[in-house]
Amino acid sequence: MDKNKMKRKILRLWKSGKKDINRILEDTSLLIKDGEKHLKKVTKKTERNIEKLVLSLKRKKLYYELGESIAKSGGKKSKKTSKLMSQIKNIGNSIKKIR
């Protein structure tokens, strides 16, 4: 085989190979973009779930404190119990907003 024939064959192969490589790169780019969108969506959902969990734990702690306050006051309404009840209500509203 002479050099010119070999060069032509290599060029022909390179042209088809280059098209395939470019198509693969484009497909890969699209796949990566879709993956990014999905990852962002999952991240936002996870952030909301964590925020709800944190608020729920705060609310449980306030319920505990409310129980202690009521036990200490003998069932009478005090400023502390009123404050705790309003905080519990506010946290409940915040949780509903997240959903």
C-alpha cells in the first residue's frame, strides 16, 4: 500500500469516527444536564424534608416544656404556657407552609 492510499483511508475513517465522537459528546452533555436538573430537584426536596424535621423536633421540645410548665403551675394558665402554646402554633403553621 502506498502512503496516499493509507492517508485517504485514515481520513475517511477519521471523518466517520469524528462524527460519532461529536454525537457521543452531545448526548453525554444532554445526559449531564438532565442529571443536574434531577439532582437540584432532589436536593430541594431533601432540604424541605430536613427543614420539616427540624421544625417538628423543635415543636416536640416545646410540647415537653409546655408539659413541664403546666405541671409546675398546677394546671393554671401562665405567661410561659401561653408563650409556649403560641410558639407551638407558629411552628405548626411553618410546617404547613413547607408542605
